[in-house]
Amino acid sequence: MPEVTLLTTGRLDGFDTPNRMVMAPMTRSRASAAGVPSELAIEYYAQRASAGLIITEGTAPSAAGSGYPRTPSIYSPEQIAAWRPITDAVHARGGHMFLQIMHVGRIGHAANRVTDARLVAPSAIRAAGQMWTDSLGLQDNDIPRALDTREIPGVVAEYAQATRHALAAGFDGVELHSASGYLPMQFLSTGSNHRTDVYGGNLQNRLRFVLETLEAMIEAAGSASRVGIKISPAIPFNDIQDDDPAETYSALARAISPMGLAYLHVMRSATLPDVFETLRPLFHGPFLAGGGFGLESGTAALAAGLADFIVFGKLFVSNPDLPARFARRAALADPDLSTFYTPGPKGYIDYPALDNAASSEAEPHRVSRRPEAEPR
Ligand SMILES: Cc1cc2nc3c(=O)[nH]c(=O)nc-3n(C[C@H](O)[C@H](O)[C@H](O)COP(=O)(O)O)c2cc1C
């Protein structure tokens, strides 16, 4: 059998993919203050439809789950309706798309929220760090209140509702954002989960919120193969800390393996460099590896059997036709960090695709810099 490369066809959730390249979930802050995706997002995602799979920017399942400025949500009819032309445009170009469901938990500021409700978290521990607000500039994260045990089924139900809404809006599936220090990771991690009920204390209890949420999402989707999960073991982003990430995430991978999920998506970190080697044998399903990959390293990871798909973030921002560029070994454009989160089309839909007439040799080859942007 020929070796699997980034350009080998693949299969996910009952559909064929033209390659093994996944577009990473990336917050781009172009939605309205009320969480309605912008019309610009239609063009933005359609431009990137040649990815084997697009995972959207983190999208809040409820007003309570939103904490950043101009990030989209999927709880109101207007929000759901605004996602429809986006999925239609991607499907019209032969692409596939999962919605990333992101509840911020303790990460957020009142000035960014459309609700007066306080942030909620496993425990009432403020996350160190600041976030941007359009009205007040940089602000400390608010202090969250601890969720009461009886409230937790309601939060889980928000994820199920968002799953139903996503499928109604035409998405092929949904991804649980259990990475980057947001609510599910806050439950998983010893630093942010000091609970003494069945959702905290020991490892099994810390896994409970994520497992119950996945079960609820699977039931809402009608099939586990429409539900994926993203994790980022040992990445300290958003002041998250766990005493033993290898143990926590090995237990999680083992627990979710029998569920039949669409995939496990793992973002690697320098602090746990062998995370793919550790987790891949524990999860019997499609394995997506992300974090700083390029053409060479992605090709090598597939050849080594470390993953089934490679996830690319920043490179997809600045190279909408990334698979075509890799196929031709063409030059790569560098992303402009200053427009990652700014409103409007600049730095969003104005990165050109390669001119079909231009030969790759005619372009100076620039090695893409790897800016240390904030992962979310
Ligand atoms: C602008 C930007 C926004 C991001 N937003 C999200 C997000 O909403 N959800 C998420 O899971 N990861 C988010 N991330 C992390 C990416 O999904 C990815 O894991 C990270 O960029 C590493 O991949 P890369 O080195 O290929 O860019 C974001 C990254 C960037 C650069």
C-alpha cells in the first residue's frame, strides 16, 4: 500500500475527504456583538472548503457560555439562520464542516457578554490573565461562581441543544471544545476543579462532566460519528493547570474510545511532546493531530502513523488553498497576526489563492514563520 500523505484521500463520519488536512478551529471575532456570524464568514469558510474538514471557530451554546468580543453563538433563531449560508457555501464547494461548541466557563468579562449572569466554573477560582473588551480595553477575567451540582445537567443540556441547532444549520457534525482552558478542561484539571461532589475530587469524577456532555451531544446528534472532541493536554493557556496531564488524558482517551466518536483531536505542546504517541494507542477511532505542523512535519507524522489527519491553523488563515499549495510545493503566505481578531474583511477574506497560471518556481519560496499566537 502506498504511504499515506497529506494529500491522500481519507474518510470521516461517513464522508470521504479529498486529503488528510483539517482546518483548525480559529476564533476570528467577526461576528456581531449579539453572536450572529457575519456575512463575511460565508466567503471566509468557502475559500477554505478544499480542506478535508473545516472545524469552525469556537461557538457558544448559550449566552452564559460566551466571554469574548464578537464571537459567534448558536442558541437564537437568528444565529442558527446565519450559519446556514455558511454551511451551504462550504458544501457547494465539496467541503465538510463541524461546528466547534465552546463554553468559556471562567474565561470572560462582563463587558463582552449579552447576559448579566456571572461566569460559571467548576470552582470559584478566577483565571489569571486579561482579555480584550471593545468598550474597556484589556480587563482581568471576571471571578466566576461555582456551579451548583443541580445546575450541571442544565449546562450539559446546552451542549445538546447546540448540537441539534448545528445539525439544523447544516453542519456535518460538532466538536466539543475541551481544550485551551475552557469549561470542560476546567472540570478535567486539578488546578481549576476543587469540587467535593461527583464532578470533582478524584480522576473519575473530574472526567464526568466531559463524558456526560459527550453522551448528551451524541444523543442529540443521533450518532456518535457526528461528534468529535478537542483536547490540549498540558498546555497552560488560560491559567489552566493539572497535576498529571498524562494520567488525566490517558484515562479520558480510554473512556471515550468505545463511544465511536467522529474523532479525537489533540493539540500538542512542548511540555508533553510525546502526547500523540501516548494517546493514539488508547483511542480506537480517527485521530487528528495539531499544533505547529507544516508540510514536512505533517507528512512525517502521517508516515509514522502518529495520526490519521493533520490539523493546520495559522497556515489556513493566510493560505485559503493550502492543499493546492502543498500539492505544488508552492510558496506559503505568512499570517498577519495584527488582523487575527479585528472586525472586517482585512486579514480575513483577502488572502489570495494561488494564481493557477503562476508556477511555484516563479514565486520566491518563503518559509512560513511560526508566530506564537494565542491558541484558543
Ligand atoms: C487566531 C486563532 C484563533 C484560535 N481560536 C481557537 C478556537 O476558537 N478554538 C480552538 O480550539 N482553538 C483555537 N485556536 C488554536 C488552533 O485551533 C490551533 O490549535 C493552533 O493554532 C495550533 O495550530 P497551528 O500551529 O497550525 O496554528 C486558535 C488559534 C489561532 C491562531
